[in-house]
Amino acid sequence: MSTADKPIKKSGSLAFEVILKPASNNSPLRPVSPPKSSRISLSEEDIKLKLQKAEERRQSLEAQRLEQLAKEREKAQEVLAKAAQESLQFSKATQEKLRRSMEANKENREAQIKALQERLREHSLKVQETCKQSDKMEAEYQEKINSKISQKFEVYEENRQTKLQSMRKRLRDHANHIQEVCQASENMGKVCEEKLVSKMENALRNREEQLKALQERLLEHERRIEEVQKKKGMKQEENEMGDA
């Protein structure tokens, strides 16, 4: 059976028409294979020759294999030698780099130590200068305080003397007024005189009590001033001892 293909054109594609041919009786005959020959017998010499050739092939293959192994071993040794050389070079380069790094670190550390020492020295100088300025400011402040205390004490003493003089004057005026009143009341009746004398005595007593209370307050104030001066003297002695 045979076939013949004819293309059939269609829109947008390509198709084939298959035509079947009727079977033919004139088919070619298959070639007949020759009959197998009987087994060939080998002599002992042929067997030895084959064995010798096989041994030679084996030895040749073994030699090739050994040669290949030798080449591979030599190549491996070259690779190992190259790797060892590269490792040695890398080790030397690493050691050199480490040495340079250590030298650089040492130089940097020494520079940092010097810079730190310089900063510490500057800081110590600043601290000393600050202490001097602080002592100077403290002395000036103490002097100002002492001056203010002295001024206040002088003002207070002046005011106290002024008040005492004023009170003495008022007492003298009051005594004179009492004398005048007493002198004027001699011409009055006994009743009026007694009332007036009693009233004047009460007034005088009240004045004396007020004067006594005022004197006590003045004494207390003077005592406080003396304590302040005493504390001031003790503090000055302590400062002098501390400076010494």
C-alpha cells in the first residue's frame, strides 16, 4: 500500500489530501541470510597468541593508566606547590600588613596618649586658674560683706545714739512739764491736786516702764551685734588659719 499527498489550500492554513493506493502483489523478497558456519576450532598456539596480545593490551592500558596517574600526581603536586607558594606569599603579606597596622596603631596610640596628656595638663591649669579666681571672688565677697556689716553697724549706732538723745530730751521735757504742772497745781484744791499728782505719777511710771523696756531692747540688740562681731572675728581667724 502506498500513499500520495496533495496539498489543499485553505484560507489561513495548509492541509494535505491523502490518497490510498491498492495493495500490490509484486512486493520484493527479503534477502536470505547465509547459514551460520560451524564453530571454528582454535589451536593452542592461537590461544597463547590471543592471551599474549590480551596481556600486551592489558599492560599497555596499565602503562597508560600509570602514566595518566603520574601526570595527575605531577599536576596535583604542581597545584599543591603553587598553593603552598601562594599561601606563603599571603602569609608574608598578611604579616607585613599586620606589622604595619601594629606600627600605625602604636603611633596612633602614642599620639592619643600625648593628646590626652596635653588635655589633662590644660584641664589642670584651668582648674588651678578657676580655684584662684574662686578664692579671689570669695575674698572680695567677704570684704564686701564685712564692709556692709560695718556700715550697717555704724548706721545702727548713729540711729541708736539719736534715739537715746531724743528719748532723753523727751524725758527732760516731760520732767519739766511735770514740774510746771506741779508748780501750777499747788494753787489747786487738795482733791484736784491728789488726782493730778496720781495721774502724773501714773504717766511718769508708764514712761519709766516704756523707757526701761526700750533700754532692754537696746541692750538685747547690742548683745546681738556683739555676737555677730564675735562670729565675724572667729570666721576671719578660721580663714587666716585655712590660708596658712
